Amino acid sequence: MIDWQSTLWVIVAGGLVATNSALVGCWLLLRRMALLGDAISHAVLPGIVLAFWLTGSRAALPMLLGAGLIGLISTSLIQWLSQRRFMRPDAAMGITFTALFALGVLLISRYSGQVDLDLDCVLYGEIAYVPWDLWMVGEQVLGPRAIWTLSGVLLLVLLFTLWLYKELLASTFDPIYAQVIGIRTRMVYYMLMAVVAAVVVASFEVVGAILVLAFLVVPPATALLISRRLPMMILNSVALGWLAVVLGYMTAHMLDVSITGSMATVNGVLFGVALLATRLRAAVPTLRSG
């Protein structure tokens, strides 16, 4: 027997994660910084642990502040290592995010007896528990806490995108021109990284680090294959994310497997279908001309 109310909350939570990730993931992909999203999603773990350790609370604001701070530190370190020509950007990303993620794992292991943080939850999440983790004010139940947190982050992402859309567009496609016309490209870069960190940490507890990475990269990459304009790419990325959430949940329910694993797998399948379709469409004119 399906509990339709719980099902709805799970799908809405997954859809909000997919929407937030798609809105920032498109910019990361177009800037050829998809791996940087991976780096941030791992590097913010120490910030989450330290924020919890200092405040003793899993409230959204301390977590976002801690993750945002570590996210900015990690991106600054990556940029510094790359610009100083100590190493290539991909090596700088790999060293930074593995070192910080390992530090976060050590902190969780060290303080696992004193704090309510679970490493498996950070990696895999537990989206099925969303309907039962309620936000209560007095005796008033306001609904699942994760929905409120993810909705607040969505509002932040939308305001950021609409406010700096022209600046993001110019600095993404022609950073030299953007600097010439007076756009502070470095400020735009760090603000984008801070928003990415907020998206990642808000999604950690719901879907875990692995599915956050899938939503940050795969739907934007799939949308890039089938879209010709940036607004359509963003819309298609959001739609593909929601489709992966719904199909992934249905698959997990039918096969009795991990929900987050099913959603990540469906993301990969959708990308494969889109890639095959574009290849076939490109081959049709060649076959006709032959």
C-alpha cells in the first residue's frame, strides 16, 4: 500500500534538490568547472561538521554559513594554486577536495560519539525520512523541515540568478569582455561558489553527496545536448532533474532498492538516451546524402 502523502513529500524534496542543482550546475558546466562543483561538494564537509560542533545544532543557517566559509576557502585555494602555476587546475582541485573531504571524515569519526552526524547519511542521504522530520513551532506542525530549507535555498538561487544574470552570462562566455565593460568577474565567481556551497549543504542530509554530484552535472550535461539557447538549457535541465526524481522513485519502489541510487542511475540513463538521440539525428542527413 502506497502512502501517497509521504511519496509526494519525497518527490517534492528530490525535485527541489534537482532544481537548485540544475540552476547552478548549468553555469558550472558552461564555465568548464563541473569538477569544481564536485570539489566544493566534498570540501564543505569539514564546514558542516565544525558548524555542528560549535553550535550543537543542525539548523540550516549555521550549516550554510560553515559550508559557505569552507567552500570559499577551498575555491580560493584552488584558484591560488592554479594562478601561481604551481600545478594544473585539475590537480589543484583534486588535491584540495580530497584533503578537505578526508578532514571532514576524520572529524566525523573523531566526534561521532558526541555529535549526531552519520557518515553514511552524508554520503548517501536518506530521502525516505523527509516526511517524518517535521518542523514544529510550539504544537503547530509546519511540514517537513527539509522542504522549508530547500525552498529557502531555491529562493536564494533564483534571486542570485535573476540579479546577476547578465554578469553571469558575460563572465561565462567572454570573461575578458566582461572585465573591459566593468564587471567584477572575481566577485561574480566567488558569489557563484558561495551559492553552490549553499545548494550542496542544503541537499546533503536529504540526498547525500553522491546524488548532489549527479544532479549538479548530469541534467545540465543532458540539457546541453538537446538545447540551443541558454534559457532552454536551464529549463530542460530542471525538467530532466524532476523526471529523474519521479522515475527513480518509481524504480526504487518497484525493485525495493535505494531511492537515491535509483535517481542517480536514471540520470545516467537519460543522458545516454539523449546522447544516442543526438548521434542518430546527426547521422540521418549523412545517410540521406549518401
